[in-house]
Amino acid sequence: MKKTHVLFLICILLVAINSPIIAQGCSQCKMIPQSNMNTGGSVASTLNPAILYLMAVPYLILFVVFRKQIISLYKTVRAKR
């Protein structure tokens, strides 16, 4: 097997193994702000900074990985204006 196939299989297995854990975390992150909004609080004050950090990291990683494509797309859109 090629190295990329092995890496792909490992990623699939990790996602399959961790799916119940991810589902539990998402329901808790959704429940806390909803219960606080019902009592008149603000959403931002109930979210833990760690949750916000974990939410932002995947977007930053994607931006770093696809930065050349994003910049070229931005340049083509700007050129058409």
C-alpha cells in the first residue's frame, strides 16, 4: 500500500472511533447558550474561551493550507470589478 492510502485509512478510523465524543461535545456547546438565552443572558458570556479557541483553529488551519488558492480567487474576483 502507498503511504497516502495508509494515512487516509488512519484518518477514517480516527473519525469513526471519535464520533460519539464529538456528538456529545456539540450538544453541550449548543445547550449552554440556549439555556442562558432563555434566562436573558448573552451568548458570548456563556461560551468558554476554550470552546471559542477550538472553534477557530480548524478555520485557521484551512486558511493556511489553502492560502494560495484563496489569494488567487480574491485576485480574480477583484480583477473582474
